[in-house]
Amino acid sequence: MRAHAKAVGHTALILCTGYLTQNKGQALLIEAINLVRQRNPTLRFQCVITGYGPIRSDLQRQIEKYGLESVVELSGVVSDEILLSLYRKADLFVAPAYEEPWGIRINDSIQCGVPLVVSDRIGAAELLTAASGGTDRKSVV
């Protein structure tokens, strides 16, 4: 659990880690960020997507298409120290996968105490729901 609340006006940090591939859902996250920005352009947040993989250039083009370069960062592979720092700073971890048997990144998020949103296509979603990670099935997106 987080020790303290962030200051008013704080720019929220959304973190997504993993291999950059279709099934991990990073493109879906970028789509969602675009919709959020359209509906509330004054909302302050930053999204960092770590990792490498075959769709990196597609994701970069998608970010540029929506004009999200100041909001979404594809940081590539980062050191263990930087990754731990990102987890500690994150306000929300998002795992938007279309298909993922479990998701070690879910364990990392839980271990670091970061609130998380996972798709119902990740094996961890069922366990999180059963363990009251959400009040009902709808809370696991």
C-alpha cells in the first residue's frame, strides 16, 4: 500500500512493461490514452511503456499519429534500477494484454505496491478478482 498521497497537481505516472508485441496490448493502451486526452485535455499524466519487440515502430507511429509524444514514452529496455524506480514512482500499472497466461509484470506491480488495471485476458485477472482485487468482475477491465 502506498505510504502517502501525491500532491495536488501531481502529474500521474502510468506504467506498462513487457515485450512489445500485439498480444501484450500496448497499442490498446495508446488508443485508450488518446480517448482520455480527447475527453479531458487538461488531465495531467505521463505514460511510460518499457521494453522492446517487433511492434515498437508501429507503436511509435501510433503515438505520433495521435500527437501523444509529450504524454507517452517508449523507453525501450531499461536497467533494473530504472525499472524499480519507475515502479516506485508509478501511480497506476496497466497490463492491457489480449492474451497472457499469467504475467510476471503483475507480480512486480503487486510487490511494489502499485495499483493495477489488468485485462480479463490475463491469467492473473481471475485470481485478482477471487482475492477481492476488485469488488466484482467488472472491476477487472
